[in-house]
Amino acid sequence: MRVAVFGAGYAGLTVARRLERWLPEAVDIVVVDESPSHLVQHELHRVIRYPDLAETLTVPLGEVLTRATVRQARVTGIDPEAGVATLEVSGERESLEYDFAAVCLGAETAFYDLPGVEEHATPLKRLDHAETIRSDAFDSAGGHAVVGGAGLSGIQVAGELAALSDSEGLDLDVTVVEMADRVAPSFGESFARAVRQELDARGIAVETGATVERADEDGIGLADGRTLSADLLVWTGGIRGPDALGGERRPVNADLVVGDGTFVVGDAGAVTDEWGEAVPASAQTAVREARIAAKNIDRLVRERRDDDGERARLATYSFDSP
Ligand SMILES: Cc1cc2nc3c(=O)[nH]c(=O)nc-3n(C[C@H](O)[C@H](O)[C@H](O)COP(=O)(O)OP(=O)(O)OC[C@H]3O[C@@H](n4cnc5c(N)ncnc54)[C@H](O)[C@@H]3O)c2cc1C
């Protein structure tokens, strides 16, 4: 029997490490990631201010997994009905069959085809993005930095840019632009209020209810007709699903299952919890969902192994805090 874990971020590593402990030795565990290391993504913005942190934010997978086989490959497609994934390894395509799987491929930055935004803005998903934002901040001294999108990453990027400006004397004005009527819109109101107070205290300008329509080398254009100049433009305005899932965050219910035994976990899924609430994308929720997915895979492995006619009852996830 083979269990596959696609992606070794927060969700994937949590699933894999639990299954390493729980599953019988006879069950193969394969972890597939395009990178040889885990990225501590929720600290990525800190590299803008402290570039030396980059090394500590990457953890080689071999150091944290004990018995799983690690495959460095790009997942290009997953067929949950057939239990087959398509991988790309050094330009060659191959198939990986599995009995049960956790799809933990995270999310990509969504640019929504807004004219000029992908071309003129830097997203923040990888270390090289953080390094680019840092060097652009130095090049933009005395100017205006605009962050499009006030979700978790956007508010933290804005905070880092303001702090970098203070510590390095860059004299940058920082503005966060958010389409919704408050910052951190996927999270609860009290959390959003606390974030807003913190942004205000740091002198970061906040434009809520402001929809970015386009960008060019001078700045951004808003839907209400205004333009904002930007010497530095960062785009954290949204996420989309991984290409292996057709670019969509796959909708899943609280048991996280699609097909018979494929679980979608973390940012890759658009999860509705057991109370019918949409679950925001965060490292915290990815880890908590992963615990449920690991439990469910363990139950399904036992059901198949015992073959006594007892159907496994799947555990469900409920969101409590970001
Ligand atoms: C700047 C920033 C700050 C953040 N701050 C916070 C915070 O304070 N608190 C919080 O809870 N969350 C925060 N987040 C969000 C958090 O990082 C994500 O929600 C979390 O990483 C999601 O975990 P995941 O396991 O679903 O995906 P990821 O952690 O993104 O892991 C996905 C894994 O899949 C691999 N992968 C992707 N595509 C492929 C492919 N095709 N083939 C093979 N491998 C692939 C990647 O290499 C990666 O290892 C922040 C995010 C950013 C960018």
C-alpha cells in the first residue's frame, strides 16, 4: 500500500510526520516536493529586514522526515478518482500511483489578470521575492511603497517596510491598499481591529475599500479613479490554487476528502468547516487541517488492512482561531 503526500509545507510535513509514526512499516510513505527543503513561509517577510534569516527559514526535508521516501519533483496533475499523480522530474513526465494521498501544494499568488500588476509588482511567496523587495526598498529611499492586499502577508510586509525604513533611515512612506472595508478581511473583526491599530501606530497609511485596477511604472490605478504613485509595489492581493489542481483552490468539506481517499489540505483547498464556515488560509489552519487528514488516512489504511466490513468514520475539521 502507498500513501503519497504532495507538498512539504506546513500541511504536508504535519501529515507526513504523523503518518511516519502511525502507519505500519509495510505502508510506503512518499513525500513529493519540488524543493529539497521546507520553507518557513510565515516568517518570509522578516527577510526583508533581516536577510541573514534566509538560511534559518529553509529546513532540508531529510532532517525532519525519518522514514518517508522524499521525491524531488514537480506535481503537474492529480487524478483523485484514479489515485494517480503526474510528476515532472528533470523534464521527464512520470506517474505515481497511490492508495491514499494528502494534497498539500499550497497556493500561488493571484494577479487576477489586472493589467500591469504582475509585471510591475513583486509578490511574496519565495525567498528571492523577499530579497528583491529589500533591495527595491533601498532603491526607493525617500519615496512611496505601496502594498496591494491587506491579508496576513500584506500587513506583515507593510510592517517590515516601515521598520526597515526607520532602522535604515530610508524615509519611505508605506501605504497598504485593501479592496474590502477592513484589513485582514478573512479573519474575525477583533483580530482585524487589532491589526489596524498596529498599522496606524506604525505610521502606515491604510486605504480600505480601494480596489486596484491596474499598475504601471508610476504606480497603481484604483477603481474609484484615483491613482497612487509607487516607487516600490508589492502584490499580496490574493491567492489561487496550484496549477496541479487547475489553478483553483479545490473546495472541500470538513472531512477534507475528494474521491475515495485523497485529502486536500492547507492553502490548496477552499475548506468549509463542520459549522459551514469558510476557513481562512493560514499556516495555523494548514497544520490543524493536516492533523485531521493524517487521522483520516490512518483510519482508511486500517479499514483496508483489517477488511472486516467496518467502515472508517472520517474526522472533521472545525476552525477556531487564525
Ligand atoms: C509573507 C507571509 C506571511 C505570512 N504570515 C502568516 C502568519 O503570520 N500566520 C499564519 O498562520 N500564516 C501566515 N502566512 C500564510 C502561510 O504561510 C500559509 O497559509 C501556509 O504556508 C500554507 O501552508 P501549506 O502547507 O498549505 O502550503 P505551503 O506552506 O505553501 O507549502 C506548499 C508546499 O508545496 C510545494 N509545492 C507547491 N507546488 C508544487 C508542485 N507543483 N510540485 C511539488 N511541490 C510543490 C512547495 O514547495 C511547498 O513546500 C503567511 C504567508 C506569507 C507569504
